[in-house]
Amino acid sequence: MKRLTTLPLLLSAIIALPASADMLGIWVGANAWNYDISGSTRFQSTSVIDDIDVKQDLGYSDDTLGSFYAIFEHPLPLIPNVKISLTNIDTNANGQLTGSVTYGGKTFSASETVSTSIKLDQSDVTLYWRLLDNIVNLDVGLNAKYIDGSTTITGTTTGTATASFSTWVPMLYAGAGVDLPFSGLAATVDGSYIGYNGSNFYDFSARVTYDSPWMVGGELGYRRINLTLDDIDANYADITFEGPFAGLYVHF
């Protein structure tokens, strides 16, 4: 985690500033994310010749899933606000390999028909401090993300090979927003990132929200997740999930 050597300095700067939320607030929401998947993956091979393209070889296109979150904000100094979110990607496709590849010790032949399943379940616990809380908002903090991922490929003649990994990933978090006074409208961007030893992971979102007078709000936005693995449990990948989302939330 060489790039996290500045983390103690960041924490010191955060703790030195008081949280400035105006009042106690709780948000509980859900959204539908229509995402497109692109990139490549390989397992137990160090040769790029064995890269498998998730679109051309495996036949993936767009899909839709639901994600959920809860946010707790308060005016107490030093104590962080909390956001918990769940995003479970579980998608399947059928395709035909454009070339011969070795995956998980099995060699799949060129033009072999394959069915695949890609799973990337994510649970996030984000602790953040609000440095600005006016028309312009600014948040910084830390995100602990638990990732449970797997890719299963089954060929009509070769059989099945499965690659999997699961781990906690500590990430840096930042968010910024602008509120349009007296309208209930706001625009925000936020995201988490970590990179080390050739691997990196980021999860960024941009959204427009409307907070109605009746505790119910709506949001429209765009989300992009990228996972780059360089020999993580013998997994190599550069896969991106991105697309628009829409959702509703309740604000207490």
C-alpha cells in the first residue's frame, strides 16, 4: 500500500477540523443501475495472450441491478458521519472465444462456445468528515470495502474453470456537492480510490438529487467502477462497469 503512506497526515488534517453538519439526518435509499461491462480477465497465467475480452469473447453487454445505501449525518465535532452501501453485481453471458486461451489451468480452444458468470459483490462502510456545509459541501474520509468476486467459464468441450477472490480493501474517500437554495435540488460527485503494486480500484458517481418537502427524494446519476488486478490470488483483470442510475430515498 505504498500510495497510502500519506494516510496519517490526511487523518491528522481531518481530525483537526470540526464536523459542521447543521442537524441530525438519516437517508435510506435504493437505485437501479443500468451498467455496461468492458475489459479483460485471465487467471493463473502471466501471458497477455491469455487475456479474455468480456465483450468479444464472452458476449457481455449491458445489465441492470439494484443497489442500496443508508447515510447517518450529525453535528458532533470529530466524530465521522457514516454511509453503508451494498452493490451486488452478478451477471451471466454466452459467447464464442476468438482465440485459444488458458484460464485456470484449462486450455479453451479457438471458436469454442462458452457460458460465463461474473460476480462482484461489494459492501462499503464509509466514515467521512464534512469540511464544508453551506451551499458548497466538501467531504473527506475513509472507505472500507469488502469485495467478493468470482468468474466462472464453462466451455462446451473443455469444461469449467473458476477464479475467485475476496478481501477487505481500505480506500480514500472524497465528495463534493452544490445545493441550489430553496429548491431541493443538488448536484454531487463522490468516489473512493486505492492503488498499490500495479493493482487499483475506484468507484466514482455523479448525481443530481431532488429533496422534496415530504421526506422523499429522487436522484439521477452516472456511476463508474474499475477493477485492475495484477496477480491478486493469481487473478489478472482490467474490468470496468459503468452506466446511468436512477433511484429514490427517504430522508428523516
